[in-house]
Amino acid sequence: EPQLVESGGGMVRPGGSLRLSCVTTGFTFSRSDMSWFRQAPGKEREWVAGINREGTNSDYVDSVKGRFTISRDNTKSTLYLQMNSLKPEDTALYYCTNRHPFYTGNNFAHTAISEYVYWGQGTQVTVSS
């Protein structure tokens, strides 16, 4: 059974950094485009960043461009999200997820939740002074 396990969340002050990890099992990670989503209390789940299966192309929601970096290690079936210059508005539960093969190679500009198959339980990121 596919599993995605996020870790690395925590509480940091504005301007701080965190590195999220997502260890996956049960599906062919190296064949899957991957994304990070986040959901803040009372808000809809929001796409944050995506990376193609080769790790050669990535994209980000405008609000995190220049601050967050998505990466992957296909030898470890692990996805990462380096988050720098964190802001209070980044506070949310962060999820990793794999994209359905039908959408492999599509750009991430208009990616939607419906394109994704398996989800982790999420890791909480809280940015507060």
C-alpha cells in the first residue's frame, strides 16, 4: 500500500527556515511528478510547489517564489521542501502528494488537487513570533 510520510515541520520565528521531507513507499516514486500542498485553518488546500519526475523542472505558487525550493532524491524515494524567510502566512499543514501518470509532464501552473493520487498525513508548520 502506498505511503507518504512527511516530517520536518515545527514552530519557527518569522525569517526562519525549515526543511520538510516526504519519504514514500509503495509506488514508483521516480516515475511520478510530485507536489507539496498546504492547508491553513479555515482555508482551502493550496498547491505550493511541484517538481517533475526527473527533478529537472519545478514551479511554485507566486507567494513562495524565491523563498522555497522543492527537490527530490529518486534513489531514496524522498521529496523535500526547503523553506527560507518564513512568514506568518506560511503557517499551515503541509502535504506531499504524487501526480497521476496521466498528467506527467504537464506544467504545474494550473495543477489541481484532482490530479493527485496519494497523500501523506501532513506536517505542521507554524511561523510566529
